[in-house]
Amino acid sequence: MNTSASVIPNQAAIDPSNIETANQTNEINSYWQKLFYTNPNLNYVQNLYTFYQTGPSILNLILALITIVSVSIFLFSIVIALSLLPVFTNPSVLNTLPGSVLFGKVSPVKTISLNGNFLSSVSPFGLTIWNTKNLDNYTHVDTEELEHVDHFNSTMLATLSKNANLSYWMCTGILVRSTRISKMVYTAMLTTKSGQVILSSKNATLNVFNSKLKLEKNFKTKSLIVDMVILLNENLATVDLSKQIKIYKSKSFDLIKSLNRSGDQGRISMLSTCYLEGIEHIMYTIGPKLFIFDYINENLVRIITMPGNIVKIKYVKKGLAAVAVGQELFYYDLLSGLKIENITIYRNIQTINSNSTHIFIGTDTGEISILNSPSSYVSARLNNENFAFIAMNNGNIFILNSQGQIENSLITRNKIVSLALLANQSLVTLDSNNQIKIWQSKTLKLNKTISLLNKTGNIEHIDTGFMSNSEYIFYSIDSTLYALKLLNENAIKTIKANGRINAFKCIEENYVALAVRNVLFFYNVKNGSYVKDVTMSAEILRLNYFETFLNVTTKDGKISRIETKFIPAKKFGNGSKKSAKLKPIMLVNGVLIPIVDGKILMVEKQTAKIVFEKQIFDSDMVAFEKLNEFIICAISKDGNMVFVNPNNGEIFKKFTFKKELFDSHIESITIVMNKFILVKSEAKIVQVNIENGRVDLFEIK
């Protein structure tokens, strides 16, 4: 049953439609008299008119009335036709909104809020609350113009009006309490589970009201807050005009962390959260660009560029986000940047929100379109030096180049669970039917199918590696690790862990790292012997291997580096790159790795995707050190020294010395007074002037 409550009475409107009636009638009569008397082809009309003029006056009156009515109908038809012209020319009106549609008054839907079974929207005409289980059951409250709405929980919500009235409502539409606060522009409003309302105002102030609508906390920020969001741990994240993302502790609002994004060109307009493989990230927008930021490890994961300025963003599920641009709604996989689909709404989108099953889109014409959440999502992913392999739950696989463009695609029939690459770069897929398939690297033609349907339990993870000089496909079922030999397709048990295997990686020949709960174990798979273990801060979600170390991602969002140098290094497969015997450098935006033949490789922390590969020498390196945030110093075995920008791998200064100047084993490199580089080896210290390359040599006795 629909109900309606009124807080402010509606005012009667004045209809001015009858003001111009007399003037219009005079103009009509004048026009028809001229037509009748001046048109030579209408003699019979003239005679008829003359007859009626000489007849009784009543006939003249009837003729005049007939004329007026006819002309009025004619002009009215023209007006109607002109008024309907936009209907036949505007595609926004011709086309029907997709999905189910909630019709409101013809005014923009400013904001949508969801909690439990309740959907609330505000517009210039007031507040409307729907029950999402029965959309015919709604409550509309006529109020002053509202700007913001947000739910505390499934029974209470808060609104803020343009006139600065802050109000608390029951989800039945009953006003609980209301108060007038300082009248100014408020840029964002949030509610907390503890009953607080947080408002950011144009005078660069954060205001916190308690459940009694009393001002609990009020403090200045250095810059105007543009947007804000509540994080999973209830902490508050804000972004301001100076492009500082700040995180405040819940309740006390003490500043925990400030993240400087001033290097991003343009003004940040929106802030939201998303989840990549179970870890919370921050999304923010600048014009047409969507930035995915790992705020825990301070790492920019991805930038997705849209075809126009972004209106709204909303995380949906399983790494997918909904992005509104004009009248288009896009779904993107955030980690890969792959567009999953887009839908035309045929109205300008004002706001979007979502729950576990549906997307709600508010339009500028007052409707709310309700769409089912997308059924397609990324089920597995894999990166190598040049490509990203993206597998969908519907069995499709896309191969993306380094620019995120689709180079090739593959259609399979079952959901892909896991991906791996053989030494010859052939793609290995594991599907939901426990079938392992091997696809040729270039043509992507199916080369082999290995059915493991007889195995008890579902295979969860696969990887490839070498054991006793033969290549194997390793896979895990619950707590057991198996090795499948490619030559004869025989599978053997190798490791029985003391719990379900969350993830595993083959690291060197005969060795594997596997995660059980929050512990990382290292085993020799050849003889099944335990090597060592490392206890992490939380449950392990993901492992990425970089030849000399592992990046371990845990449930608390941390990415930890675990060295694997204790394992004897051997060649791992044919054609794989062997790292130079130098330590990789951990940076904010990735890992910079020195490799053979004088090259360096930048790899993203989160995705293991290669950002760039640069040739800085023609020979191998003997030293590779980070001097400060802006300089990395590298020395080649033939006596060259370069200074490299860590952000892009470009050389900005180079010196050439005699080959004998530097020893082959360099212990350390340091910078002194931002003017000198000290290169220390066992027998000497070489001092290099950064400005002119002048060298001083000091022997160590």
C-alpha cells in the first residue's frame, strides 16, 4: 500500500493560460476576413458571406462561431504537433529504460542509499523510500529540497536539506528528529554504524553529529574536502582539493595516514572503495580517468580511461565496478582494466548504487532503473612479461597486451578456475570439471586435454615447474599437492600439508612454497622434505614469485617480501629470464629488478604485471642500489655508471670509466651531501662527483 506524508504543505500554482485568449481571437477573425475578401478563387465563399450579411443577425453569429471553432482546432493541432516533436526526435524519450523502472516525479534523482530491503532516494520534491522486495510498497514524503541521504542501518536513515536541516527518519517515513545546522554548502555526508553523521563543509571543516543530533566533534582540515568514504574497518577516508587522501581513525578521528596524490593531473572529484582479490582498495576519479589505489601499501594499481567524464562509480562484486558516463553504464574488471560490458540507459545518469543482486541507477528525469548485477566476472588471471591472461566464469579467455588492449581471445565451455604457463609459453587452464587443457602459445589451438574427473575433490590451484629435470603441472586438492608429469600424464602425491592449501608457487627446480592459513611453508617436492616456514600477520591469500623472492599478500592487505635465496638456484625452464645476482629494489609503485645483459624490469606489486623493461647497459651489472627517492645508481662490469629515474627507468646521467676502476664485487653504494657517490669494495673506495664525474680513489688497508 502506498502512503504519503507531508512535512511542508504544497503551494497552489497559478495557471496563466487564459490571459492571452482575447488577443488571439481578434487576430484569428482578422486573418479569415482578409482571406475571404482577397482570394479571387473563393467567389462562392464571398457570395455566401454576403448572403449571411443581408440575412438575420443570428446567422452571422453562427458563421462567426463556426469559423472561430475551426481555426481554434487547426491552431491547437499545430501546437500539439510542435510539442510532440521532441518525442519523435529525442532518442532519450523514444527508448525505454532497461530493467525494472521506479517512476518518481519529473526531477533529477540526486542520491540513492541502500540498506537491507530499503532503497531511499532524494530529489527536489522530497524523500522516497521503497521496499526492494515489493517495489509497489513505498513511502513518499514531501519535504523541502533535499541534497543528501544515507542509511545508518535497515531501519534508520539521515537526510540533509538544501536549507541545512539535518533529519533522522525511520524507514517507514516517520520523522524521528530534525535540527537546523549552520547554513552553508556541504560537499558530502556519511553515516556510521554507531549512529554518527559526518558532514564535510565548504569552509574546510569536518562536522560529526551523534545520534541525538548534537555536534560531537568539529575540526578544520587544511583544504576543502571533496568526497569521503567509510572503510571496512570503520575508519574514515577523505580526499581534498589539494589531492591529499587522508585516513582518520573511527570515533576519535585522529589522523592515521596522509597519501599525497598531487602528482595526478587534474582535480579528484569522487572517492570510493573496492576489493581486489579480497583486499580493500580506494577508487578515485579525475575527469575521464578511474584510479585504483592500494592505500595499505601505497601503490597505484591501475588507471582506467573512460570515453567521457565519469559521473559516478560504484563497486559491484568480484573485482567489478560500475562506472557511469553520460547515458552509459560500464562494467570493468578493475585489476586488469578489461571492459566486461556496457548498457545504454537512455537518460543522463545522476547517481548509482548496488546491493548483492541489483544495480540501481538514478536519472535526471526522475526514474530509477533497476538492473540485475552482471553475471560475467574474472575467475582467474595470469601475467607474463608481455601479456595478461584474463579468464571469465563463462569460459572465455582474453589475452591483453601491455596497453590493456585485447590481442587474442579463446572460447571454452566451462568456468576457468586457474591458469599457468609452461616453459614454452603454452597456456595451461584448469576448468570447473577438473580438466586441465594445454593450448598452443601463438595459435591458442587446443593441444591436449587431461581429465582428472576421477580425483576426489575439486582442484583449486595449478602451477608449472621442474622436478628432476622434467616439467610437471602441480595442482592442489584441499591439503594435498600433486605433480602431473607431462610426458606420461601420471600424477603422484608430493606434499601432504597440515591444512587446506590457500595458494602455492613453484619457485626453483624441486622446490615449492605453499600457504596454509597464515603460514608459508617451503618444501622439496622431489623427496617431500620440509625446508622452513614463515608465519605471516594474517591468512595468506596470494603468492607472486619474482625469481629471488616471493610477494605474499595477506588478508589484512599487507604485501610482504620473503627471500628465497636459501634455496639453491637452478635454471627454471627453457627461455625463462635469469635474474642478475643483485637485489631487486622495492618502490612505492612496484619492484625494480636487475636482469641479465644490462636490463632492468619494473613489476607491479599487486598484479605481477611488467610495467616497463629498459636497456641501461650493453653488459651485465655489478652494482644496483637505490640512493634516494629520486636516484638509482647502476654500474656495469665494463666500467659505466648511470643514474636512473626509478619511476620510468630513464637514464638522466651517465659516466664512462676504465673497466678496472670498480671491483667485480661491490659491497655498497652511498650518496654523501647529495654531491658524491661512494662505491665501496673490499680493497678500495671510489668517490665520484655527481656533477662532473671526477673520481678520487681511496685504498683500504
